Amino acid sequence: MWKVSPLRLHETRGLLRPERTPGGTRRYSPDDLDRVRRIGRLLTDGLNLTGISMVLDLEEQNTHLLATNQAGRQAQDSWTR
């Protein structure tokens, strides 16, 4: 039986996207390592990889929406001054 590295499995499932060197070696950033820890917590909480993918996608969307909302509020504040 072949044993697949969890990091490679997460990458195959699209949960991680580490940078690569020209030789193909994975380079994990601090954000990648935070994401690995988040995946580990979600696995511990009982989610499967499909559920984790959905949670991570929703978290990214939420972060983007919050930033967009904040930018809109700042622009509105500058117009009303």
C-alpha cells in the first residue's frame, strides 16, 4: 500500500497551493503553514476534505467581502467630509 503525504494530498485536493522552486521543490510560506494548521483543526473537528474545502473557500470569500466593504466605507467617509 502506498502512503501519501498529507501535504501532497491537501495540494492535490486544492487545499494548499505552495510556491515551487524551478526544480519543483515545494516552498511553504507562513500563510501556507497557517492554512495547514487550520486544515488540521478542521480535521480534528470532524470535517472531511470536501467540507474543509468548502469552509476555506467561504472564509476566503468572507475576507474578500469584508475588505471590499471596508474600502467602500472609507470611500464613503471621504465623500461625506
